[in-house]
Amino acid sequence: MKKLLLIGIGTFSLGLLLFIFFKSLNTKSFVALPLTTEKKDQITQENPLSINSMRKQTYPGSKITIEQTLDPGSNYNRYITSYLSDGFKIYALLTVPEGKTPKNGWPVIIFNHGYIPPAEYSTTERYVAYTDAFSRNGYIVFRPDYRGHGKSEGKPEGAYYSPAYTVDVLNAVSSIKKYKDANPQRIGMWGHSLGGSITLRTMVINKDIKAGVIWAGVVASYEDLANNWHRSQPFIPSERERATRRPSRLALIEKYGDFKQNPGFWESIAPIYHVKDISGPLQLHHGTLDQEVPVLFSERLKDALQKAGKTVEFYTYDGDDHNLSQNLSLALDRSVRFFDTYLKK
């Protein structure tokens, strides 16, 4: 009798274990196997941040609307304007040279500013000396605010893990091409820091940019951004930025795997791996004591461009900072001459 009882208990226990096992196959507690390479490649192509994906999209821009006429500069007029990007009204500073418009229009510089807390941003503040250097030398300057900045509609999603700001700049390019006094065949682009990242991304997506200048750009691979970017002060997003639930590196790692698990994905979203398709020559500037963005990033981009057989000029400034404040006039003069070479001749 005891033997039969033990057999019955053993059979019941085995049945219970089998029930629990098969039940787990249909519950959320079941641990899935890693994604296959085929599945990862499929997801890579679908990611909106990938260079290939962004090339497939359209960026129609819109007519540029004059919102406010500002006091003129030394030999140019200044306006606060707006245009459309993804349905959002984006504000921008526009400067137009005085005098007779050339037969084919004035050459253009799209000006991509660096990081400024979006709630503190103003269309007419900061970078005044920078824009003036280009404006008084015979260029239309168009400086988009990016979405979520100042009065611009939309949310400030960031530039590194979201395509949003680059989309705004690509729509700015299309918009300025429609402007009556602009030469659509002679468009250059300048970018500082975060704006340098946008400039590089734009130039491997859009063929309309004939030359680019980047100061202290965040232009290296995402692996370098993760492992070799040590700022003097940790970046803390503003309250408004935190409220937007900005895309993050950790979210991408969770979805696609890290740099070793899925290098193809991280290369697909990093413009430095696509410089063979860059739209024009590039000039790089970086201070050796930059505490915000390491000079290593510009060195990496210079090496990638040279390896791809592209035209690149690279200037370093010993002991200078993130804004090249000790060599501002020199760096601006070099930038103007570079644009003159490729946009005016």
C-alpha cells in the first residue's frame, strides 16, 4: 500500500512539473532566444535614424515666411522667419546681403547651432559674431532654430538618437532653395558641436550641400560617443527635454544589441561610416583643450574622409576651448575663405 502511494505521489509530481514547463512556454516569463542576424538586419533597415532610411524620405520644406524685420547688419538685412518641417512651424534667422542680387542668386550658408537648452533659446541671441562673418561677406545665412527651441513647434528630441533635428535642417535646405534671392546650386553648411553632427548627417544624405565646415563636432562613431566622450560637466537634460522622453542610447541597445552584438546597426546610423557618399569638401576645426567634445572626434572624421579619398582640411588650435574663443577671428576667416573657394568660384 505504501509503495503504491509513493508511486502515485511521484507520478503526480512529474505531471505537475510537466504542466508548469509547458505552461511557461505561453507566458511572458519565457526567455526568447537572441534575434537572428536576418531579423536584426530587417530591424536595422526599418530604423528611422539609419542613413539609408533617411535617404528614402522626402523633405519638401515650404515657402519661407517673414515673421519680423530686424535691425539691419553692416551690409545685410536681418529677419526672423519661419518654414514647415514635419508639419511643425520652425523659426529661423535669415540674413540677406544688400545690393544687387547676382544673376543666379546669392550663395547660401545653412547655419546649424550647437546645444543650447531649448527653453533658453532665442532666434536672435548667441552666435552673433559667427553669423555676421558670413553675412557681411556676401552670403545668405539661414539659421534654423530646430523643433522645440524658442518658439518653434514640436518637441526637443535631440540630435544623436533621433532624426528630428536633421529632418528640420533638411527641410530648411528645401525651403531656402525656394527663396527668390538664393542660388539653389550654391549651398554650404556650417555646424558647431551638436550642429556639427547634424551637418555631417545632412551631407551624407543630401547632395545639395556643396561644402561644409564643422567646429568641434560630435562626429565620431556611436562607440566613441559611448566610450571616449568625457565632458567637464555631465550633460543633464532640461525639464522640458526630460518630459519629451527623448530617445536614448540605452533604449537602442535594449532593442538592437550593443556595439559588439550588432555592429551593423550602429554603423547604419553613424554618418562617419557613410562619408564615401558625402556631398562636398569638408573643413574641420577643433581646440586641443576642448572640455566639451574631444579633439579625437574630429581626428576620427578626418581619417575616415582621407581613407575615402575625400577633400578635407583640418585645423587644430593649441590650448583653445570648445568655442575657439582664443582664435575666433582666425577660424572664421578660414571658414569664409573655404566657402568662397567652393561656393563662389
